[in-house]
Amino acid sequence: MDLQAERSMILDMIADGKISAAEGEMLLQALDESVPADPVSAFRSANPMHPHRPVHLVHPAFQMEPGQIAKLAELGYEDVSQGDYHRITLHGVTPEFISEIQAAGLTDLDIGEAVELRIHNISPQYVQALLDAGLTDLDAGDIVQLKIHNIRPSYIREFRELGFEDLSIDDLVQFGIHKVRPSYVREFKELGLDDLTVDDLVQFGIHKVRPSLLQELRTLEISDLSVDDIVQLGIHKVRAGLVKEVRELEIEDLTIDDIVQFGIHKVKPGFIRELRELGFSDLTTDDLVRLAIHNVRPDYVRELQELGFDLLDIDTLVDFGINHVKPSFIRELRAAGLDDLTVDEIIEMSQRRVRPERVGEYREIGLEGASFDDFINMADHRVQPEYLRAIRKAVPDAGSDEIIDAFERNLRLEFVQEMLAAGIEVANVDELCCLRERGVTPEFVREIIARGLMDTDVEHIIRLYTERE
């Protein structure tokens, strides 16, 4: 498709409403950028049969009309290029529109600025109203920003009536962005906040601080909060009622920041009262927040106390919470026979994921006298009860250290079971490990037993295996 046809197609799409004027301009601009430096020569090279055919690169609707050019010149726009004429025609920027804008007070617009005003549907009346509202030294960019953010001239007048007489364009834009309306400001003033700054109001708008929050605070006779305090309450959606209830508990050195932390971590007045009833009467705000963060609730503390942990301090309770030490875990450890563990040992058992039921199985297999460290080591090495049972069957008096040593030496459960099935007898776990490490197979053990060498010691078996060829 040639250039002229493509231009016509784009312009027809605009006329039919299939694309917007802005979209059409973008397409036409992209098309212009694709044209070679000498489009006439390019056209003639592509059409050698018609070397003198005239080339029309401008749609008739966008050809420069002398009358319009003259009117633009009278308004100060001389030497209007084809591209400028194209843009103002595409966006409906007429000499009459420019004349009215100039009459409203914007006398130094360039073509690009006039197009921007038209794109954003800014009328001469809107410009005049802004000037009448007291905004001076406006440029096109200022007006566009005010329009984009829905700043009405009536808002400006209302803000002036509320005492904001020196609002800058940036102030008004920030108000528009964060939906700070005159009615919003008026409600705060009626509630006693007469000295709010632009920054205060913008912060209120950003964090959606509603006048209703201030009304609740006033109703509860809470009137000593700063703007920053109110913003913090609004950000974290802290109820005014929580402020009053917590203050009534007379916590030492309590600040609004503390109450905000209470709101964030769901530290409620009932939570504090219950902990006090359990004997924690001197808790700091940090203590309360730490307990809440790690889910140490009053009912949890009560269960621990019923298990005999009456003197736990806050740090220990927090450690229990961090390591997910539940009262049921302690009860199960005690049921498995570990009823004399210290607090630190209980925490370590939880950290190492020692399962109480596994401890019970170990003890049933014969490790009644195993120490805390023994259970930790076996849990770390994930020694299964089946493995322990097989080792103890081969070596009834094998201790936890020997079992862990065998596990670390890669003595597998299947090998032990097969050796036992073959009829091997060993004095200790080390002998089983030596047999595996020297490659002695269960089949070989069966063979020498079949030959009547039942009393042969392990060293002899290994020597026979080495010399078998």
C-alpha cells in the first residue's frame, strides 16, 4: 500500500470514529517517520512508468488553507509548518479557540500548548475561571495539571475561604491527587483542627484519615494527639476506643506509637488484663508486643503454669513461642519418660524436631537410660526405630553412640538384617561395620557357616573372604 493510501485510510478511521484523534496522530506520525528523505524521488523510482505523476502526501482535509493561515498569523503564529497545521486541524484547534484562550489571559501559547489544552478539553471559560479564582502567572502546563486532577475553580475559592489563600499549583495538584476537597477540610476545622497545613491535609488524604476518627477521639475526650499521632492511627486503622481502653490500664511511659503497635499486633486490653491476672503485672509495651508477635497468649501461659512452669520470664516465654513449644509437646515428652527436662532442653528438642513418640519407641527398644544428648543425636541423624531394633538384635548392649557411629559409617539396615538372617554373630557394632567395609556379603557368611565354621571370628571371616580366590 502506498503512502497516500495509508494516510487516507488512517484519516477515514478517525472520521468514522474507529480510532481517536490522538491515536490517529500517533499513527500518522509513525507513518511520516517511515518516509525517505526525498519522498518524491522515492515515489518516482517506484513508478517509472509515470515519472511526472504529481505526488500528494497530504490529505485534502489537512491541506493548509490560506484563510486559516492568515488568521493564525494575526494571532501571532507566523510560519506555521505543515506538521503544526496538521496537528491543530486534527485536534480541532481553530483560530477562534486560540483567540478566546488569549482573551482569557494566556497570550504566549505555542502550537503544542494549544493542542495540549484541546486534548484535555480545556475551555477558555475554565482558564478564565481559574484566573478569576485568584491564580495568576498560570502557564499551559499548570492548567493541564489542574484539569487532569479535577481542580475546579470553585474549590480554589472555597479553600481561600477556609484560610488557604496562598496555595501553589503543586499544592492544588496534591489535593486533587489525594482527594482533599474543601468539604473534607471544613469537617476537620469544625472538630477543632484550625491550624492544619497543606502537608498535614495531604498526609490525611494519603492515609485516608476520616473526620469520623477525630470525632470518635473527641467523643472519648481524647484531645491531646498531634497531627502525626492521628495520621499513625489512621494508617493502621487503630480505633479511638482502643486508645481510651489502653490508656485506662495505666501502662508506664505509654505513647501513641505503642498503641499503634498494639493495634498492628492485636494486643487488646483483655490480653493485657489476663496476663496481669497470671502474675505478669510489670510488663512493658515491648514485652506485650513481643508476646503477641510470637503468639504467646494468656491461655498458653496458663497451660504452661499448670505444667509447673510458674516462674518463666518473658524472654523464655518468647523463646517458647519462637520455637513452637506447645504445652501438648511437653506433656507428650513427659509421657515418653522425659519428665525432668530443663527449659533449654525442651526448646532444643523442639528446634531439633525430636518427636515424643519417637522417644517412646527408642525407650521401648531398650534405650531406657539414654540421655538427652543421645536423643538429640539420634534425631539429628534420623535414626529410625527399625534400624535401632536391628542393631540391638545383633548387639543387645549397643549404646546410642555405637548406633550413631554405625549410621555414620553407612551401615545400612538391609545389610544388618541380611547378616542376621545369614546367621552371623558379632561381639560389637564395630565388627558389623568392618564386615560391610571389607565387602563381606551375607552369601559368603552363609557359605562358611555351611562349611561348619560357626565359631570363626570376624577377623578370620574377613581374611577368608579376602583369600577366597
